[in-house]
Amino acid sequence: MLGYILSCPLHRCCQRSALLLVARRQMSSSSSSPSSLLSRLLTFLANRFYDVEFLLIRKEKMHKNKIRRKNVYFAFAQSLYGTNSASAYFILSSGGGFRFVGHSDWVRANKKGKFSWDFLKHKESTIEEVDMSRTIINHRGLSNLATQPTLRTLKLQGCPEVDDWFLARLHFFQDSLEELDISECPRVTAGGLPSLKNLKRLKRLNVSSLPRLSNPALMVILLEEMLPQCQITADNYNFSLGQVEGECAEVELRQRSSIEGGTRVGPEP
């Protein structure tokens, strides 16, 4: 703890000294009367500031370590049980579920995170559908699913670590993925959605409730242009008529500007 305090920036030490000075002045100004609420509060904050900050930093570090452990590449499991069983183990240990090709039943962990090891009986079966909703999968953990060439459905609803870099790595499934759900993912932005154009066989895409989309109507229009064969679901947005018309006009203006700019390329006749 002492080493942590000594390593803090100088301005934090000055801040603590200022708080203590104010508290001492207020207490010494009226030594006969009990200390005021403000002075007691300042003294409390001065004494507890570093303890609380240390706990918050420690908590954040532990959370990052947990995400790193959960998304590590399961190379050892793959060497022992094969690629299909390793992918299945990663999904279950992360709190997700899956369905093998040719099977009707889903395999999931229970509420306590416990699961059956019967999936090891199907080492030769590839995975067709995966539900990783509400898990902490990130772009590194996606490598554990990249060995599944028959993956058709991937549900990622409400995944806090799914971001634009994650979407860019979905090109692993460009020849198989038909359904993708990235609704309620707080880190997905408009900058990452255009990378979904690589998913040639995508038929259904859910982009509902993405809080970092500033122009959802415009983004839906662009997605429909990039993926004409795909059904786009975009719920829980305020698609007013004026906003849609304005964004459509903006798209048309950009297209016209690019065309006119292309005609000006080269020497004039």
C-alpha cells in the first residue's frame, strides 16, 4: 500500500494535503465547538481517498484479467480433443450455448456455469449455431470459433466486449454465416458495420439498440445497399420521417458528389 501511495502523481498528493489543511483550519478555528459536517467529510475523504482509488483500480485490473483468461485460445484442449470439442468447451465455459450439425438439441451450461461433458462424444461433429449473448467474448476469443466452417448462426446480443475490431474478424465465416445478432452491443459503432459486407451469405442481421449509432437510419440504408440479400432488423430507434428523408438526401448528395468528382478526373477537353 505504501508503495502504491508513493507512486501516485504529485497533484494527487497536493490534493490530499489541501483537504487535510482545510479540515485542520476549520477544526482549529472553533476548538471548543464540535467539528462541522463539512470538516468531518473533508477529513474522511482525505483519509480514504487512496484506499478507494486503489480498490477501484484493483477491481478494473481483475476484470481485464478475467476477460483475458476467458478469451484465451484453447490450444491445449484442441490438441487433446480436436478442434470441434475445443470450440464447444470454449462456448460452454464462457456461458454460451451451441448446436451441432444434424442435432436438434442445444447444449448449454446451467445457471451455476456447470455443464455436461457429453459433447466429447461428438468429436467429429461441427457446430452450426452458437449463442454467446451476454458473455464477455472479444475478438481474441473469436479465434476459438474460427475452426468451425459450418457456422450459420451467431448470436451476440448484449456482449459488452464486441466492438468494431470484432466485426472485422467475422470474415472467418464469410462463406457460411447466414444469421448474425449484434443487438445491444454497447461498443459497436458505425465505423465497424461496413466490414459486414464481407459476409456474402448473410440473410438476417439484427442491429437493434446500438447506443453508439448516431445516425441509425442512415446506417440501415447503407447496410441494405451493402447486403441487398439480407433482412435487416433495427428496432428501438427513433426513425422519424423527417430524419429518414434528410439522411436519404445526404446519401444521394454524397453519391452525386462522388460521381461528379469522378467526371472531373483527367485533363479538360
